[in-house]
Amino acid sequence: MKNSTQIPMSSPDLTDADRQEVINVLNTPILSMGHYVRDFEQAFCEYTGVKHAIAVNSGTAGLHLCVRAAGLGTGDLVITTPFSFVASTNALLFENVVPVFVDIDPQTGNIDPAQVAEAAKDISKYLPRRSPVDLKRATLKAILPVDVFGQPAEMDSLRQIADEYGLTFIEDSCEALGATYKGRLAGTFGDYGVFAFYPNKQMTTGEGGLIVTNDDDAAALMRALRNQGRAPGDTWLQHTYLGYNYRLDEMSAALGLAQMRRLEELIRKREQVAGWYANRLVEIPGVEIPYVAPSTTRMSWFVYVIRLEAKIDRGQVARRLEQRGIPVRPYFLPIHLQPYMVERFGWQAGDFPVTEDLGQRGLAVPFSGIMTEEQVEIVCQNLRQVLTEVV
């Protein structure tokens, strides 16, 4: 069954009402630093039950501000995962913090809490081969787990480790808005939680992100840092801190506010598409569908990533699907093997075998909340045919 029309890798779910909210902003002279950002932040406080929400222009910016608010800098170490989008590590590197990687759970792809505990107890076993800073004087200060593909990490264990060793807990929930762990929302377990709203996410603001925290001082600092370092009372040309232009604009906030009103609908539609995939893919030899842990009381599907048997040539499968009009992507390429990470820290193939195994076998298929069941059928039928050809 060849695909006669291109199926997009992902698509935002937008309505006329969503678009009208953006137009409403454009019909005013206030395109930045207006009430839509404040309203969007308030909506997130109400949704998460967290005291403060700080809207920013990307999830990466949100992670960076958390690193700054935590006081992390040169000579500090943070335990994190090599199986993620690079932003979770880059946010540390922006402040010359050394990421200390530990491997992941082979089923969920989330950071392995047993290895986090080991590293917290004796960090020397997990340090990179080299570093721009003196590792002998470096101090472990934080953990930064990632809720991969919309599934929360093992939060009870991670929270316990952070508390036991006095570590700041930064939760990267950029892929997991609406997911729950034992009934509690992802993003609310750490000292800070971060969400992101790129067009392939559960909801979108175009570009954008948001931090949630119950820490009054950290929230005040992050609000100042996102606005070029202007503290309360500063005039436009006064800057108390070294800051950034990480502000979210009013058009994006208006779109986000409209999408927040539909969030439950958006998540349910993605659940339906994931269910269509699971029912079909489970019957295809050589394909492993995503695993959802019992502690994940709600999966919030960001992408749909299958795993191919190790003997299958993923590259050949991807090329043949592309020729049939089915876009696919390897997910994730391990962070520790990215060229700049190898150059800076000396990581090598074999350092994190589970991450590397999943990185070699994972394949994201087209996925969004507006996919039709017919499109899912087309993807699955073509995948079945291609696997028959290459195996």
C-alpha cells in the first residue's frame, strides 16, 4: 500500500478559535509584555497547582533559567541522562556545568534511578574522561531527569535521592505535559519543572516554554533574568542581573491560552492515535511498541517511537519508507556521542550501552493528534511491507 499523499511527521492541532486569539492580539498595539502572558501563566498555575509559572520563549530557555536559579556554575556537577534532546544537556553547558551521565531503563528510556543513586554516592565512577574544568574540585549539586517521550521518570526514587544528598531537582517535562506519575502531574516533582510548546508538542505556542516552581525567590530571579536582567523597580535601561531576552510574546501566549482550554481534548486525541498504532504494530514481527510503566497513570504522547529488532537495518527501513512518502526519524541520537560532546568530554561508544542500543533501534513514526485512522493504517501497512523486503 503505497502512500499517494505525503503524511506529515507531525502537525499542530489548531482551530479557528485558536487563530482568532492571535488575531485579537494583532488588533491591539500590545504585542509583548501584556496581559496574555500573565493570563497564560495563571492558567498553568491553576492546572498544575504550583505557585509560580514563568513563561519563556523555549523549553531550552526554561531549563537555562532553572540552572541559573539553582546557582549552578563552573565546577559544579549535575547527574542527567544521555538519552534526550540535547537541550537538557546544553542548558548545563551554557553555565560551564559538567553533565554527569548515567544510563537509562531499557523499557521506558528514562534515567535509571539505581544508577543515579550510585552516582550520587560515588560520583567519581561516572565522571567523563576529560573536562574543561578541574574535576577533582568539582561538586555534585543537582539532578536533571527527563520525562522521555511523554512518560514520567521514576519520580519517587529520584526525589528521595535528591533529598538524601541535598541536590537541586530540575525536572525536564518538556515532552510530558499532562502525563501523571501515580496520579500526580509531571513537572511538579522537582524544585523546578519545565514544559515546552514547539509545534510537535501536546499543545503549542509556536515557539515557547514555561517553568513552574513553588520557590518565591527563584521565581522572582527567573522573571528578571528572562527580561534582560531587570529586577523589580529597574527602569528599561537598568539591569540588576546579567539576563537574556527569553520573554514569550503576546501572540504566542494568546495561542497557548487558547490551547490550554483544549488541553484535555488535545491529549485524548493523541491517546487515540497511539492506540490505533499499538493495535496494528503489535502484530508486526520485528517491531516493539512503546512500554508504559505501571507507575505512569497517564501517558501524554509526545511522539510515537517504535524499536526495531537489532538485526534489522534501521537506515534501510527509513529510506524505503521515505520513498513511499512515510517520514520517520531515529529517536534519540545519544547526546554523549554528539561530536561536540566527544570533543569536550571524551565520551566513547560503549560508555552507555542501553542508551546506545535504544538510539540505534528507535524509530519515530508520523504522529499528531490530527492523524486519521486511515493514515495510521497506511503507515503500518507500509512498515510491514518494508520489513518484509529488508529482513
